[in-house]
Amino acid sequence: MRTFIACGSFLLQPLVWLAVLRIWLTSRSRIKGERHDFGSAVFSDHFELRHLLTQGVVLGLGLSIINLLMGFSLPLLWIMVYEALAFATLLLIPTTVLPVLLIVVTTLITVLGSSYITDKPDLTTVGLHWGSVPVQNYFWLVAMFFLLLGHWLANYGGRFVSPKIYAKQRGKRIAGYPWREFLVLPMVTLVPGDWLTSHLAFWPVFHIQGQSFAILVIPLLVGLRFTVFRQVPRDVYQRLGKQMIWLAVIAMAFLGWSTAQPQILPVGLIVLLVGYGFILWRAKRYDDRQQFWYSQVDDGVRVLGIRPRTPAVKLDLNAGDIILECNHQSVNSETAFYEALLTNPTYCHLRVRNMAGELKVTETAIYSGAPHEIGIVLFRDQEG
């Protein structure tokens, strides 16, 4: 019963609900933007919240089991600083979330504070400690962060392709594919000391090698912000996922090194943070160097996305394809495309050129008398 109460306390933490609210606002903003740009939402459901409740919980459960088997622990002061910084980030910075930076800064504050701040307050009187766990635990946390982020990017990145219209490029409108998701993982950790048990007698406690540990479930933020303009989003995020897993391997190497030289913690964390930034910078630079654009074209209409559960799903279309003909009529605008669909109200026959320049023909039945429900997302015709 005590363990159940401790796990249930996860839902009582303000950071959890602020993160849920932030995810909901991000999802709501996406849907509103899709309706503005394309007339209706590409993904009308709040899939970001669904991923929070599925992937977030599943990954958090897996990480928690591993942490308990490893005897992973974090000082209560680290947890308090992390949640305070994360709360401030979600509240005050509306455009970005920097989860790995939060982990590094929190660790440097708590660990370096115990080593270099000479007039730091004595927290032992209230049951807290500046640094009371091995430095290897912090490298373990960073390694798990990169491993989970890599897994998530490789398996979910680019699966929900939501286009957004950006500024014109050489007189043409262009679309990009932003990734704005993040997860809140319920991560179980052991907390050394007796602060929790001294204030809450019912809190579960474990005794390991003569030391007391309370059990606590904390919210771990995992996420990324990136926008693809000139590549297939799925390919980009699979590459990024593999690179994040390599960062996890490097973090584990630092973990092994720190067993002999614990003083490398600050340098190791900064190296990992710089490596993370370099990977994102290189990925962005590579995207900028590509010749392709998700832009308007004169000889057809560009496909920007496919709405789920619509006839378009069966058409073997991908974002970036150009529809040259619909029902044997040439099309060069959204209006011309739907007028061509009306010539055969129950069937759609398309001639398409893909991103590689190859031609193909595809066809499918459509909803009778409802051509606008075919589910192909295109540039809307500009008024005036």
C-alpha cells in the first residue's frame, strides 16, 4: 500500500500537470495552424497527448524497472532543483524545451555546489545533501536519456507528418515539417536519506547495505525540437535516433571512466551536451544544403500530407510527390484538382511524379459526392 501511495504521488507533482498542459497547448496550436493553412486539420486528434499516455508511460515503466534493478538513486536536492528548473522552463519559455540541458545544469549545480561553494547553506539540518550519490549515477541518467530519445526518434519520428506553411522562397510558398513533441516519463528512483520518511511516516523505505532509501517517482522530460524542410522527415529522424544511441554509448564510456576518476563528471557532461548540440547543428546544416524544397510548383500540385483514415491512404502517395493529372486532366492548383475529381465522383485516378523524378500511376475509390474528403493535403489557392 505504501509503494502504491508513493507511485501515485507522481500525479500530485505540479510539473507533471504543467507538462501535460504544455503538450495540450502545443497540440492545440498545431491543429489550429493546420486548419488555417489547409482548411481542416491534418491530424485532428491530439496525438501528442496520446503518445504521452502510451510511449511516455511504457518507456517510463521500462526505465523504472531497470533503475530499481541497478539500485539507481538521486539526491532529493537534485530532484528539487531539476523540477524547479523544468517548471520554470515550461512556464517561461513558450517555444522550446531543452531536456538534456536541464539534466546537465541540475547536475552541475548540485555536484559542483558541494565541491566549490564554500559558504553554501548547511542543508543537512533539513535532511538534504548537496551530493550524496556516486557520480556514475548522473552518467547513467544521461545515457538512459539519450537511449530513450534515440528509440523514440527512430520509431516515431516522421510517422505523424504535420506540414506547416512558412515564408515564400523565390516567389513560392514552402512547407516544413516541425517536430515539437516531448514526453513525461514517470521514472522511479531511490532517494538516499530520511527526509521523506521523517516528514511522511507512511513513505516506503528500503535498507541497502546499512543505508536508508526512500522510493520516489519523478517526471523525466524527454523531447526534441527540429524542423525538416528539404528531406523525408522519417529518414531524418531515423538518422538522429541512431546518433542519439551513439551518444548513450559514449555516456556509458564516461560512466566506466568515472569509477576511477570521478572528477571527470563536469567535463564529461559538457562533452555530451556539446555533442548533442553538434549533432542537431549538423543535421540542420545538412538539411539546408539539400536542393529539394516542399514548395509550390507550376506543373502540378504538391502533396504535403495524407490525412489518416481517408481514401488517400490507399493511393501510395508521399509528402513531396507532385500530382500531374487527376482523372486524365492536367492540374496546377487545388481548385483544378478538385474540379478534376468531380468528373468522376466515386473514383480517383492520378498520374504522379515522386521526389526522385519517377512517374507512377495510382488510383482508388473515393467517397461518393465528397471529393474534398479524399484526404490529400495540398497548398491552398491564394486569395486575390
